[in-house]
Amino acid sequence: MNVLTTGVAQGLGRHLYEVFGGYGLSRENSAELLEKLAKEGVDLIIHAAFNATGKVSPETLPAYLEDNVMLTQKLTALPHKKFVYISSTEVYPKNEVSHSEEETLDVESHENPYSVAKIVSETIVRVNTPNHLIIRCAGLLGQHAKKGNLKKIFEDKEPVLSLTPDSECNFVTHSTVSRFIQKALDQNLQGIYNIASNKNIHMAELADIVRKRVRFGEFDYRVGNIVIDKAVAVLPELRKTSLEVIKEFFK
């Protein structure tokens, strides 16, 4: 199978490129590679690239949209047979409601550009690619992941975090995502799937586990209640809790 993976410089995109091989798209080769594949086509596109800049200003907005929404548009225009889009559970509103794949997303419920860009990109994929797989991932753990709050707790001697102790998170590994994609490809699955663990975890719990003096921040995060029954039917290992996933990853 002829595969194109985006975002291969780091994070999940780099992991997926190592697993599935083929073409790898990054900032350095994007123009040349997109021109080549517009003529030759590709069997499978795995779109994991995303500019996750925290704050977007009027000056940086054009580049932000180009990196995210417009890149998705360009990729869906390439001749292809299947399109896998890596989205996020951030597309759901932060409330106590359980969120499943059948939910109608509300753009107006979001205040950050990341969520809105993900929702718009999902729509582009759904409209332009009949054979698509949209994966809404929770927090990601992997060898190539950026060093966030979770890695700081386990790897730093005196961790300094941006999150509050009450922040509630959910984690899955890069390898779990790649195994799900492979299963989905084998079964030619289509549609939207939530990829998360079956139980969230608070940052304070992790601080107690590592027994370190953790300095917490002021940003209070809530991942929400993510329904994963649909994905568990494909990959049963998703029944693990976030705590189990974290302990296995950092053992």
C-alpha cells in the first residue's frame, strides 16, 4: 500500500510514519511532495500534522489556518483511496455530559482556535473523502511526544506544571493509536472513533504516585466524559484506565 503520513517531524505523526512507512510530509518537503502526489496519487493518507500553537493572534492567524485547515483541504484534493484524519477529543464541549461519536458538534461552544480548527478539518474530510476514518484522540503518550505536564511529573526532579492538581486528563499511547489504525484498515472501517482510555485521572493522583514535590499551575483542564464503546469493539486494549496506560508507559 502506498502511504502518505503528515507531521512526521515529531509526535504521533513521526510514530505513524515509522510504523506505516511510505512518504513522510513535513514543512521542509511539503510543496515538492504535494506537487508530486497530485500527479501520482496515493493509496492511503494519514493526516497527523497540526500546528498546535497555544495562542493565536491576528498576525499569526493566516499561517495558523494555512498549517491546519488549508493543509487538510490540499490533502483531501490529492488522488487517494482512504483518508485517516487524526482529530482530538477537544472537539467536544467541556461539561459533564458523556460525549460519543454521534454527537453533533457545536462550534460556538468552543473558545480556542485549536478545537475550532479540528472541527473544520473534520468537516472538510467528511465532505471531500467518502472513504474516511476520523480518530478523536485523548492525551497522547509516546517516545516522540513533546514534554508536557505528564512527562514532567515522571522525568523532572522537581516538576513545575501548568495544570492544577484537580485537572482531569485521559491518556493513550502512540502505539495504541497505530494498532487501532491497522485494525481499522484491515476491516476497512469508516466513520468517527473516539480513542481514549476508559477512565480519566487527576494530576494530583499522579503527583502522589511519584512522591515528588510538584509545583502545580493555575490552568484547570477537564477532558470530559468520552464514550469509547465503538473503538473498544475494534481494539479491546482501550478498556485500560489512564492510570494503567501511564504505569505501563513509564515502567
